[in-house]
Amino acid sequence: MKNTLLFLSCAAALTLGSSCNRDKAAAVDAAQTPSADTAVVVDNDALYREDGNRVADMVTSDLGITDTAQVRQVRRVYYTRAQRLGEVKSRYISDTTGQYAAMREVDTNTDNEIKTVFNDETRYNTYQSNRPRYYGYADDGAMTTTETTTTTTTTARPARRGPRVVEYEKKKNGETKIEYSNGKTVKIDKDGDTKVEYPNGTKVKRDADDGQVKIKR
């Protein structure tokens, strides 16, 4: 009888030890495996603003726009464009043709808004000649169309892509830091002022209030 009780006691101890080891292993595995809740959430608004400011600076620099109010208007137009393009890419993830058509519509609407801001036909014509560079087109050919006796096939060009975000940090003081795969680093403070450092060491500072840009090489 004593031997039987001793045997059962040992079996129970072994079972408990095995269970504890399994629980410990599971706990370690859970601690080492990142969950979906730990994923970094990128503030798209900051990315839209940075992209919009980048294009707006190209436009205002090329066209010699120095008026503070007009610089702000141009920035607003391109910030809105960046937002709309973000929405389009989210909506047409698997529909390349639909995405391209929607992006073209966004760019056409942007053109109309810019024309209103300029209110100057000569300046707008200069803008149009530079348009492919602002919008990231290698050329301004919209689509390649092949016609036969019965059908017309339209091939959409792939969506434009920029460098991906490899690190995104929003600090407690309101500053946002974004690092891209091409080595570019962007810092946006709580007032909207932007500092961009390029891989070649060039630093560009942009004042959010008056649009003034300082370049240090």
C-alpha cells in the first residue's frame, strides 16, 4: 500500500513538473514573439505634409514665388493632393487600372486649384511644362493605347513609388522624426517647421510660417 502511494505521488510530481516546464516555455515564447499590438503606427498626416511641402517647394522655387500667403496656398494644395493620393492607394490596392485613373483625376483637380492660386497664365504655362517633374512622371504620356477593329486596350502605368519609411518616431515634445530607406531623414517640429538631411550631407530647413528655406551643404 505504501509503495502504491509513493508511486502515485511521484507520478503526480512528474506530471506537475512537465506542466510547469510547458507553461514556462510558452511564457518565454510569448515574451520573445512580438504581437500585432506592438506594431509601429505611422502618422500618415506627417508623411502627407512632408511630401506636400517637398513638391510645393519645387513649384515655388521654379516659379519664383516669394509671397508668404501664396506659398502657404501652394503648400495647402499639395498637402491635400498627398492626402487624396493616400486615400486612392488604400482604396485601389489590387486594382492598378482603377488606381491609376483615380490618381490622374487627383492630379487634374490639383492643376485646377494651382491655376486659381497663380491667377497668372504665363506662370501657369511654365508650371505645366514642369508638371512631369512635380508629379513624378518620367514623361507626361498618360497611357499606352492599342486599337484594333473591335477593341481598345488601355494599359495603366504602375503607381509611382517613393522610398519606404524604415523608422518613424513621434517624441513627447511634439517633434516627428522619419527615416527613409534611401537614407533621407526628416524632422518636423510641433510648429510645422521641417528639417531634411540627405544622404550626401545636405541639410534643408523650411520655416512653416513664411516658407523660407535655408540650405546647408
